[in-house]
Amino acid sequence: MLIYKVVETSQVDDLNLEKILNTWTPEGWHLEGIHFAMREASRRPGMAFVTFSREEDE
């Protein structure tokens, strides 16, 4: 069975995104994608949602 994990962060910078990736990939999670939520008044994202998946026995 394929299961998913979503990690939400409001600290959208390279160090924080690296920390999230380096925390979950050794646990067997595979990166599916990173989705950014933009702020209206800024070019920088206000939030990021990092999605992972992995196979698990039922």
C-alpha cells in the first residue's frame, strides 16, 4: 500500500527545505514534490508543502 506524508513549513529557505529532505528520506520516504503558496505582496513564497510517499505493508 502506498502512503503519503505532507510536511508544511512557513520557513521557505534552502536550509529549512534541506533539513526537511534530510530528515525524512533516511526514514524511507521518497520525495514526490514541493508546492509553494505565494504571498500576494511578495515574490517569495509564504509557505511550502513537501510531499513524500513510501510503500508499506498492509
